[in-house]
Amino acid sequence: MSLPAEQLTEKQLSRSKKHEGESVDQLFQDWKRRKKMVRKNRMFTLIVLAALIIWSWVETGFQLTYLFSGASNMATFIFEDLLPPDMTAIGLFLKPAFDTVMMSYVGMVISVIASLFFGFLAAKNLSFHPLISVLSRSFIAFLRAVPALVWGIVMVAAFGLGPFAGTLAIGLSGVGILAKAYADMLEELDTGQLEAIRATGATWFQLVGQGVWPQFKAGFVGWSLYKMDLNIREAAVLGLIGAGGIGTALQSSISLFQYQQAAVGILMIWGLILIVEFTTAKIRERLL
């Protein structure tokens, strides 16, 4: 015996309301479970971070009292020995400053060219084989593991004192940074665009030109110009070991305890960084 249409409709409505209530209750329970899990993970992370901070604090022997005692000694050195700068020594730093800029620029060019090569090989979505990607990543990590100062010592031992050794050291150390940055950016590209271009039968170079470069350009320009800024500081440090640039003149003044002359070199390094930062910002605006 079939039920009237009105009774059937009422039963269906009550059944659907019951199912809706169960689904809402289930969603609420899932939300509570996830919220509880997030709270536990957050608490665990905070405990680990606090333990690391306490451990590092104890192992390094960090004391707040040292900051106050050291600050007075530092202020005495700055205001009695370092200042005022001996501006008559500015001629000693002009040529080394120019060498520093040239070293930084050529080192950046070397880094960018080599990093593009290894970056494309290291990117899993663009590399020719997974093994090549792993080997490239390993080589990039090795270059990044060796500090620029060590590369400078090696280059000075191989090619002698002067800007050439410093330029090569800057270029090699830059590959470890830029190649990793390029590879990470390439792996984060929109795969949908790449697959669409591949589906048209495009070659690898066409894929790079039409699908990769438009997405990669902004990050490429930004990281490359940022490395130029870093190179100025690296070149100054490399000069301390005889690898040319303003660091060599700075080391000479410090060795002779001519700290007021050294202050001029420090101010020139600061000025170079400001000029490079302003210039790279303008270049970035024009290119992007």
C-alpha cells in the first residue's frame, strides 16, 4: 500500500533534516579535532623553540651584563680612536673603491651565467634527468658551504694577490647562492602553463622562452641585483686577505693603527652600498 504524496514528502524532509544534522555535527567534531591538533603542534613547536633558546643561551655563555661593559669600551674606541675620519686620506681609497665596484660587477656576471646553467639543471621540473638534478643540487650546496673568504684564500694561493683572485672568489661564492635561488624559483613555476606549452609540441628552448622566462624574470632580476649589493661587502672583506679592492687599503690602515684613515674607508664602503642600492632599484624599476 503506497503512502500519500504528502506523507511521503514529510518523511523525506524529516530524513533529510536528520542527515543534515548528523553532517553538521560531524563537521563540528572534525573542526574541534583539527583545532586541538593545531593547538598541540603549536605548543610542541613553542616548547622546542624555548628549549633551543635556553640551550643556545647557556652554551654561548651569553650575559646581558657584558653588553653594558662592552658598550662603554666600544664607545671609547669609536669616539677617541676612530672619529673623526681623516679626510686627507680619501685619495688612498679612491682607486681601491673603483676596483671593488668592478670586482663586484664582474663577479656578479660570472655568478649569474653559471647559476643559470646549474639552476636549470637542478630544477626538477626542467632538468633533463632526476639524477642530473640531484648532482647539480649537491654541487651547488658544496659551493655554498665554502665561505667566500676561503675561496679568496684559495684564489690568492692560485693566482696571487690582486683583484683577479677576489673577482673569482666572489663569482664562485655567488653561484652557491644564486643557483639555489634560481632552482627554487623554477620549481615554483605554474606547471599548468608549462604543460600547455609542452602539449603544443614545443621544444625545450621554446618552453623556456614562452613559459619559463615570463614567470622567472622578476625573481631573476631581483636576486641578481641583490647579489651585486652583497658583492660590495664581500669584496671589502676579501681585500683583507690581499684579494684586492678597498679591503686591502682598509687592512693596511688598520695594521698601522691609523684608525681615522680606516674610518674613511668604512664611510666609502657605506657610500658604495648606498649608490649600488639606489642604482639597482632604478634598474629594477626599468626592467620590471
